[in-house]
Amino acid sequence: MNIVLILLPISAFVAGIFLIMFINAVRGGQFEDLDDAPWRILDDD
């Protein structure tokens, strides 16, 4: 039971870091154009 008291705050901290990273990626515009990148690979220049 003591391991739960150790792992619960650690997992909440790691989840918070991932949440901050996701919010930062959304604000940075990383998810703006998801459809164009696959087609750019197929285009011949």
C-alpha cells in the first residue's frame, strides 16, 4: 500500500509535464496543418 503513496504523486507529476508539453505544442501551431504534409512528400518538384 505504501508504494501507491509514492507512485501516485510521481505519475501525477509526469502527467502534468505531458499536459504542459501538449498545450505548448498546440499554442505553437504544430497541429495547424495535418493534411498537407503527407501530400508534400508525394509531390515532385
